[in-house]
Amino acid sequence: MSDDDSPPAPPPPMRRRGGAPTAAKLWSLVILANLAGFLVAVWCARLVRGVPDSATTETLLRFAYYGTMLIVAFFDALLLDEMLFGGSFRRTHLQGKDARYLAKKGADVDELAVSMQRSTTSFPFVVLVMGGLTYLMFNVVNDDFDPYYRRVGQHVSALQHGDAAKQVASIQALSIRREPEVLPALRRAVGEGGTKGQWAAWALGRFADLPSHRPLYVPLVAAARGEDAAVRREAIVSLGRLQHRSMSDAIREEIEAQREAGEVVDGRLLYGLGAVQVMDSLPLLESLLHHADEQTQRMAAWALAQHRDQVGGRDAVEILEQRLPSASPLVQCAIVHALGILADERSNLALMAAYDRASAEQRALVCPRIRLSMRPDGNEDFEDLLMPQDAYAMKIVFTMGQMRATSSEIREKVEPWLETVIANPATTPGMREGGRTLLAGIREGRDDSEKASVEQALGVE
């Protein structure tokens, strides 16, 4: 057989390119890595939210959470590098197939071109991009775990595992948070007592904005009946802030105990009596209004005024009016303010008498507010009472405006008195203008023509 008749030589074997099979493998690895990563992340995040038994355990869980995130991001970056850059990083740095190596092996032009790409620049950027996407996906799956940990989780952890100073700081931060994990942590801290329990009881009192206070009552009532005096005090104060009326007896007992011990009554307890508004508190408040330090008397006047909506609220008016003539100037300021809250028009008579008795110096006295701190240490969380701050004379005229005289028998005394005050050269310009405004309001509010027509129809002369 001649050379021409010999069968053609078989074609050289095709070199098997690794792009497609490698990409398929990477897809499988990425899917498995993401599924495993999500499972680990969910498990770790759930355990961290549940507050581990030790700080070390929590640290390990968070390390596992973020370590898994990095591993998933790395696999995702390998796949993206394969799709965008032909696997430049994998070939060059993982398999060691750089340009010189491929040239010796007789690689084709495409492989050489891929190996010469600057993967040291592109791959870190790809890892960062995929890390950001993985971070977002982990947070979606774990109900915003990272924002939760920054806002709440770190404080819950410090409350459980930190020292006393960190626990107090954490409770202060948690007292303004409203995430679901906050209340269980604070309730648990109240039950543990000590400084932590004291501050946690205070914090629960700041949750008056919740739709229901029932979740707050159980731990606070238990603490109010406990043996830890400091925790009991804070629990009682918080229950007062939350207007838990059944605690009125406990509040009064706490006040009486302070009086018997010769201590100054905690103003927060008086705030609680004013908040729960139980008429059985009036005898105690009346006693404090007469026989306590000046600040306590002012607080007692404010607390009495809070009973205005209760049946028998007029009793509070009479207590305040009877005390007004003999009280000190600052206590008189508080009583005048309280009478304005109660707004019984018959109090106009007591107010006019108080103005007439006052000296020029007392009329010019600025009635100060009471800034009451509700925190155990007396800092921040303030309640401003007896506002606004005005001169005593202006306080009286504004209070009379709140209980504007409407009945003829009261007007017959109020209107001439206002005319006299307005005409008095010694009256200050502010008081004169306030008196004119009040007098005009009283006169505009009445309807004498209608009264005259009714009397005429009845034959009254």
C-alpha cells in the first residue's frame, strides 16, 4: 500500500478545558457553603439572643457567626472571580498556574491571558463586595441581628455578665429601648435583686408607654413585697408611675416608715400617690402639707391636685384652701398652682385673699418649679412639676383664669376686686394686663341679656 493510500492520521486529542466543569463545581460549593452558613448563622444568632451562660460562650458564638460569614463570602468571591475574570485568582494563587508555568506546559492563549490578570487587585475587591452582600443576607435571615446586637444585645449581655458599673450602664441604655428582648432581661434582673435589681425596677417604670402594663406588674409587685429595701423602694416608685392603684397602701406605708425614721420623704413616692389617685391618700397628704419640710409640702400640694377627677375631689380643694393662709411663700406658690389644677371656681375667693395678704416682695417672688429625678441616683429622668414658673401675683391671676368665675355670686366679688387691682397704681404692668384679660374673659363668658329675658318671662323684677 502506497503512502497515498494509507488512512489519514487521527486528529490530535482535544485538550479538555476546565472552565465549565470548574464553574459547575464552584456553583455546587457555593450553594452548599451558603446553606451551611445560613444554618450556622441562624443557630449562633438564636443562642446569642437567648443570652448564653457565660461571656466566653457568647464571644465564641459571635466569632463563629462572623467567621462563617467570611467563609461564605470567600466561596462567593471565587465563583464571581470565575465568572468575571476566568478564575484568575484560583488558577494563579490556589493552583499555582502562573504565566510561566502555563507557558512551559504549552497552554493556549486564553489560559495565558487569564493567568496574567492582576488577581491580587481584583480578588480582594470581589471579596469585599461579596462580604457586604453576605452581611446583608445574614441580617435578613436573622432578623437584623447586627443592628439588634448594637442596640440591645451588647447591653443584655453586659447586664448578665458584666460588673456592677457595666450592669447599671446597660440598664440605663435598655430603659429607652422597646425591642422584645428588653423586658425579659429587665424582669430577670429585678428578680436577682441587689444594685442590678434596684436599677432594673426603675427601668421598668419607664415603660408606661406600653399598650399594657401587665407584663411589668408581676416582677415589680414581687419586688415590692420582697426583703431587699432598696429594690422594694424602686419597685414601689415604678408601680406608682405606672398608676397601679392597688399599690397605694404600699406607697403610704413606705412614706410612713420614712417619717418614723426621721427621714425626708422621697418625693418620688409622693409623685406615685398623685399618679394612682386614691382618695384614701388625702389624710396622709394633708398631714404632710402641715407637718413636713418645705419641699415635701410643695410635693404634697401637687399630689393633692392630681385627685381632681376622683369622687370627692372637692375635699382636696378644702385642704389646700385651709392651708394657704399659714403656709410659707414657696408652699403658697405650690398651693395656688394646685388650686388651678382643681379649678373649683369658689377658690377665687381664697386666691383673692391670698393676693391681698401678700407683700409687694412676695407678689414679685418667682414661684420655682420642682425638678424631680426619678432615677435611683437622682440624675436625669426628670419630671418638671409646678410649671410654668411665674411671679406669685401672676400665678394667682393665671390660676383664677383657669377657674373662671361663672356663677353670679362669685362674679359679684371677683369683678370688683379685679377692677380695684387694675386701678391700683402699685400694681405691676404685667399684673394689670393679666387682670384686664381675666376681667374681659369673665364678662364675655356671661350672657346677661339671656338671663334678663328669662327673668322677664318669669315676671322677676
